[in-house]
Amino acid sequence: MRLAAFALPLAIMLLLGMIPWLAATLSAIIGLCVSYIFFAKTRNALSESLYEKRAAKNVNHDKDADAEDAEVEAVLAKESKGKA
């Protein structure tokens, strides 16, 4: 859909005889605007999906990190008791 939002204005401008680099630049701007306005639901769904996947990975990582930290603290506590 995003490719069509770029390609359609580009094809129209090129058929009208516009300079190719100018047509491509204007088509990119038009495509970005159309995408931003009309494809917001798709963009939001994608960002929520990515956030949920990343949050799920962080939860598992935090449990492992907490367990490792507890082990290190236990070892350090034993060493400090032995020196005192």
C-alpha cells in the first residue's frame, strides 16, 4: 500500500512530463503524507506488536539477571563475613 502511495503519484507526474528527480521527490513527500494520514492504524498495530515482543524478552531477561545478582550478592556476603 505504501509503495502504491508513492508509485501512483510518480507515474502521474512522469506522464505529465515533469522532471524525473522532481517527480520522485514530490511523490516521496506525497507518499509519506498519505501513509502518515491513512495508514495510522497499521503503523500503530505494528509498533504495539514490536513493543509487546520486546517487553516479553525483557521480562525473561530481568528474571535471569535478578537470579544472577542474588547469587553474586550471596557470595560477596560470605566473603565479607569471612574477612570480618
